[in-house]
Amino acid sequence: MIYIYNTLTGKKEKFEPLEKDVVRMYTCGPTVYNYVHLGNARPAVVFDTFRRYLEYRGYRVVYVQNFTDIDDKIINRAHELGIESKKLSEKFIKEYRIDATKLGVREANFHPKTTDFIKEIIEFIEELIKKGYAYIVDGDVYFSVRKFKKYGELSHRDINELMVGARIEPGEKKKDPLDFALWKSAKTNEPFWKSPWGNGRPGWHIECSVMSTRILGKTFDIHAGGNDLIFPHHENEKAQTEALTGELFAKYWMHNGMINFKGMKMSKSTGNFVVLRESLRTFGKDAIRYFLLSKHYRSPIDASVELLHDAKRATQRVNETLDRIAKLLDKDLIIPSSESKWIKEKRSQIVEALDDDFNTPKALGVIFDVIREMNSTDDKTILEEGYYLIREEFGPVFGLFDVPQENVSTQKLDDVLKVVINVRNEFRRNKNFEMADKIRNELNNIGVRLKDTPNGTEWSID
């Protein structure tokens, strides 16, 4: 039986989905205005792995992760670059998908974008107004926090204590400092949509309520995200959704801890972050996934170059052992014909750890115990079963220790890149530098570097 810590109740609970053998799960995705950093990667990897484990345990998982593609940060960044907000968000959705794929994060079943749900957001807000939970002021629409009596239930905060220090910011027209925006009236040079209250755009919190309930239903099993979202984002989501439906929003709330770098939370706004793409080039997928899963998901992680190098060395040792065993046994796929007490015991230890609030550090510890045993024995049964347990059974759960893919020959790769380079050079000769740069940038995104020299264009791979 799986137990998970539920932020809503503040305790570990037996996991019992609303529908037998089906799990409906929503994870808050990125606000797409820049490249994602290592901190953004943690919820992506943690909940991708948890989804994989639920599937391993026999559940069918309907997984939703959104893209916030309209927001103050996006608008401000687009203004700085002198481009449209839509163009900026589309670019960084694409870049996120490139990085997520390299990180081994599987696509969600649904990746909704805020701007695709404007009609539904407006309808949601209209219902809140009709029910008396929202009000209009000069084209803005606000949620009346005090009218929702269970406000603070998720974050375990007292509404009277929240009032201390709360204030109405300049330009805001809300009646109460605790109220939050559902719809923002259009400002000069900002994207907008038509609404019954005038031109404007959605507030931040409303989008996740609408997208999650439209796809997963009024009540679903798991709402997940970083613990920095508990308040106010998830608290506000819960309030406005339950005010509308009168029903429980999400049965379980799961939150991962933050990643700290140089003693501070990673954040794009402060510039204190490590770009995921650069980390992937330096350390590789396995090292980063292992690093992110080597601490319990609810605990904070201190990141450093040294710790990432340690993770790289650790995962390399595992893969080297597995590759050696595959060659020793002369098999590409090793499936034991029968199972010994040894493999059943190891499997049980891993499952027991993951069933206990998804304790990945303890489960990974069993994996490394298995590797140590494999390195100290010539018992064929242990070698075969250990290989199968890690590479075929639990490797896919963690997204680690993949079976090596057959390498493309250097000559074949050279031939392919010569064709690409020739096409790029043709664009350059015709002064179509936009397409030439696009080819260079796309190759750069997958780790292929082009260098123009007096003797022609040379290539290298990170």
C-alpha cells in the first residue's frame, strides 16, 4: 500500500484514488519566459518519477502539466527584448520541451496553455461573480477571500494573521488587502482578450483551477508542485475552485522542497540559478536525475558543482558495472528464467521505500547495494538478477541507467553533418543569415557545435 504526505492534512496518508486503478494528477508547470534552471527541473523530475512509479504499481495515470504563457514576467521580458509576448512564450515552451526530453522527463498526457483556455476562464469567473465570491472594479475582477470560510486550510495559516502586514498596492482597486485578481484590465502595450468586464487578461491563480478541472474533473486525485507554491498560488486555486464547485478540489497535495544554490533559493528573478541545459551538457541526464532524487522530495537540496560531479561519478559506476555484466553474459536483454529469494528481497526493499512517501534516497540506496554485490561476486544468478532489477525493472521507474543505444558511426555522422553544413553555407552565400543562424542554433541545442574557420566549418559534440 502506498502512503504519501498530504500537505492538506499535514500527515502521511494511505493513497486511495477516487477511481480504482486510475490516478488523475496535475502538476504546475513553468512560466515560460526564459530557459529553465535546475530548481525548475526538480518538480519535473520528482513527479515524472512518481508518475512512473504509480504506473509500475499498476495504475493508469492521467497526467497534466500546464504552461503559463501569459504573465507579468512574460510581458516584461518581451518588452525588454522588443518582441511579442506570444513569440517569447512559444520559444521557451519549445526550449523547455528540448530540455525536458534530454532530462528523460516524459511528455504529460496533456500540456494545456493558459491562452488556450481564455473562454473557459471567463466562464469560471462569471460563475464566481454570480455566486457572490467575486466582484468587479473598473474592469478588474477580484476574489473575496473572506467569503470563503476555509481559506488558509491548505497552507495552515490563520486569516487574521495574514492581515498583519497585508496592504493594497498602488494601482490596485480591491476592497480587502487579502483579495486577489481573477482578471486584470488591459494596460497600454499589453496583450488582452475581450471579456464582459472589458479588455484584459487572466490573473495567475485562475488558470490552473480552470485547466485542471476542465481536463481532470471537479475533483481529482493529486495536485503537485514546488512548496513555494503552497501560498498563495495553491491556496488561492483551492479557494476559488471549491467556492465555485462546492466540492473538494484535490484529494492529495504533494509538494517538493526547493533547491538552494549559494545558500539561496534558485530563482530567475534574482539571477541565482544554474541553467539546466548547461548542467545537462556537463553532467548528463543520469547525474542530474540521480542528484534530484538522492534527497527525499520534500527536503531542500543544496546544489553545487562538486555535488553534481559526485552524482556523475556515482551513476557512471552503476552504468559501467551494468555494461560489464551485459558483455560478460553476452546478452543484450537479460531476463531471469526464474526468481531467487535474493531478487525478491531486493525488490521488496525498493518497493517498501517508494511506498513510504516516495522515499527515493532509500530506494536508490538498495540499487547501490545491489551494484556492490554484483561487483564482488561471480554468481551468475546474482549478476543476471541484479542486471534485470536495475536496468530493466527499476531503471525505467527512476528514468536512470538506460540500455545503451547503438552508436551511429563517426563516418555516418560526419556525412550527415557535411550535408547540413553545406545547406547552411548556401544560405550564407545567399545572405539569408536568419536561416543560417537558425541551423547553427538548432544544432547547438542538441550539443553539436559549429565553428567557422578560414579553412571551412568545423563541428564538435559536447
